[in-house]
Amino acid sequence: MSVELELLLSFLLLIVSFFFIFFFITGSSKSEKSISAHLPKSYPLIGSSFAIKANFDRRIQWTSDILQNIPSATFVLHRPMGHRQIFTGNPTNVQHILKTNFHHYQKGSFTRHTLFDFLGNGIFNADGDTWKFQRQVASHEFSNRSLRKFVETVVNTELSQRLIPILSIAAANKTVLDLQDILQRFAFDNICKIAFGYDPAYLLPSLTPAQFAEAFEESTRIISARLNRPFPIIWKIKKLFRVGSEKRLQKSMSEVRNFAMNIVKEKKEELKQNSSLESVDLLSRFLSSGISDETFVTDVVISFILAGRDTTSAALTWFFWLISKNQHVETEILKEIQEKSNVAIFEEVKDMVYTHASLCETMRLYPPVPVDTKIAVSDDVLPDGTWVKKGTRVTYHPYAMGG
Ligand code: HEM
């Protein structure tokens, strides 16, 4: 090959390479630019504090909007002092966090320490063996037999003696009701009966406050607010000096714990007298399994009430709200109820395919747990390539995923 031809070929190769490099760089920077346009601005030391503060009251919608505008559905939120929090709505990542690599993503020491005063070693605040043990005992509560018994005894009584009469009277008198409040009371009564066989009678026609329920609500509200405090030292100082919200927290928590502890003692006595007691509640199940530490059993009960309380009522509130906006769905549900209402109550609900689907659809659009956070206990890489440093908060986002 002549020198001229070689030079010409090299020149052409150079031009073509330049063309591809230029095309690649401008192409990728365009897509990177469009991604970063959706991300909150971040600065040294303070990270995205301004954006976090500005969106604090709409943080679930805000993070959901970001995830929905990013092709990978994963982004890193830069918190002050270099702390990173990963948000993901990517199903493969979620499967990795909750299933495939489950043991690497735990509640972690920060959450555990923050919630310990109220939740102690209850399942919501436990990892490892304590968590596993509670999960195993509690899983029996969700067996077909237990659920059937629960629906036929507890839920049916609460429905026929409380919820339906209250709604019927309001309908007859054309009174306006706060349905969310009614459903919260309904869920609270049910979950207390299943958790420790106690009826707080929160859903009564007078709709008056019930001490245990109010104290539980106050404790939950203040303890969860601790998690969002940018400077945890502040709640710790308030706790030390027993002032402000921490003083109220101490009061409401001790009401809840004393109350629950008394029930634990009573139930223990009952079981001593009659070891073959046929109870549906979780407390009896734990006590019968040989656990006698009253503080631990109280922790178990508190976590369980917390788990079932707002989730159930939020799902039901959104369900009725959506039905009120979708007349054709209401018609189909009523039709199904009429067709299926002459069999036993448990079979009845099991076969209601359309109603079941409507509930699932409600929870897709408005998940009762819209976001959930875990802590990485070691370095990891998510399936989409996101690098996770040990100790990072990793949040999966059911609300963003269902939208
Ligand atoms: C619509 C109703 C409900 C929804 C949407 C819901 C959703 C959830 C979610 C998302 C979690 C976190 C899972 C995880 O981090 O791996 C969870 C945990 C839990 N839920 Fe529910 N839940 C509901 C009702 C209930 C009820 C009625 C009970 C009890 C009777 C209950 C008991 C629990 C328990 C014990 C945990 C802790 C599991 C753990 O840490 O391993 N849930 N729930």
C-alpha cells in the first residue's frame, strides 16, 4: 500500500472516529442533562437541604415525581454532611432489597435507636433472630384457619354491632360523617382484638375519644416525627429534660405500655387457669409458645397494633373515596355482593373477585405504605448498577411504582 493511501485511510479513520466520539458525547450528555433537570440541586456540605425543606410536606409526591421522570427509576438524594439516601421504584431493585439480598437490608441501628422507646424489640424494630422468631409465631395468625376465625368472630361482630348501625343511622338522618375517622376507629378495634384480645370500643355511636387509642395515636405521631428530624440531638436533649413533644411522648407511651402490660398480666393468669384457652389473639399465641418476659410480649403487641391500624383504615378510606368517584365500579360491587351473599361469611369474601380486584387497584394507586426504608448493612450494588455504601438508607417507593 502506498504511503499516500495509508495517510488517506488514517485520515478517514480519524474523521469517522471524531464523528462517533462527538455524536456519543453530545448524545449522552443530552440524556444526562435531561435526567439531572429532574434531580434536586445539591451543594457541598448541605446537599439538597433547600429542596428537601421546600418539599417536606409533599415529600412522597415529590420523590415519586422524580422517580417517574428518570428512566432507571432510581436516584440518590444528597442529605447534609455527605449522607446519601437511595430512592428506587425499579421492580428488580425492590426484589433484590426485599427478597434476593434480604439480609443486607435491615431496619438498622439508627431506626432501631430512634424508635426504641416506643417499639422496644417488637417486630417493626427488630432484625436477626428476634425478628425471625416473631415473624414465625405471627405467621400462624395469617393462616387460613386463623383468618377465617378472625373474620367470623371479630370482624363480623364489629361490622354488625358497630359499623353498620352507625352508618345506617347517619344515612337515615342524613348526617355527615368523617368516614376516615370512622374507619380508623373500626380498624383500631379490630386490630386490638386480634393483637391482644382487648376491645377498646373506639367505634361507638358517640364517637368519643378512647384513652388507649388516643395515647397510641399520640405516641406513634411523635415517635415517627423523630425519624424526620434533621438534627436528632434536639429530640435527645428534649427527652433528657422532659420538655415539649418528648414530655408528651413519655406520658402517652407510659399510658400505652402500662395499659398493655396489665392486659399481658391478666392474660397470663387466664392461661395459667386454663391452658387450653381457645383464643384467636396473638398475645395468647406468644404466651402459649413459652415466652414469659412481659416487656417483650408488650413490645410484640404494640408493633402488631401499629402494623394493622393505619394500613387497614387507609386502604378502606381510599377504597370508598375511589368508589364514590367511579359509579360503574360501585354498581359492579353491589351486584357481586347481592349474588354472593347467601354463603358463609368467609366463603363470601373469598369469592368476591371484582371487589377483591377493586381493593388491589386501590392499593396500587394509593398504597397504605407509600414508601419504606431499609439500611444497607454492607456495601452492595443494586441490579441497575447503583452503588450502595454500607449504612446507606435505601427507600423503595410503592407509590411511585403504582402511578
Ligand atoms: C392494607 C393493609 C396492609 C398493608 C398495605 C400492609 C403493608 C405492609 C408493608 C409494606 C410492610 C413492610 C414490609 C417490609 O418491610 O418487608 C408490612 C409489614 C408488616 N405488616 Fe402489614 N400491611 C397491612 C396490614 C397488616 C395487618 C392487618 C397486620 C396485622 C394483623 C400487618 C402486620 C404486619 C407486620 C407484623 C409487619 C412487620 C413485618 C416485618 O418486619 O417483617 N399488616 N406491612
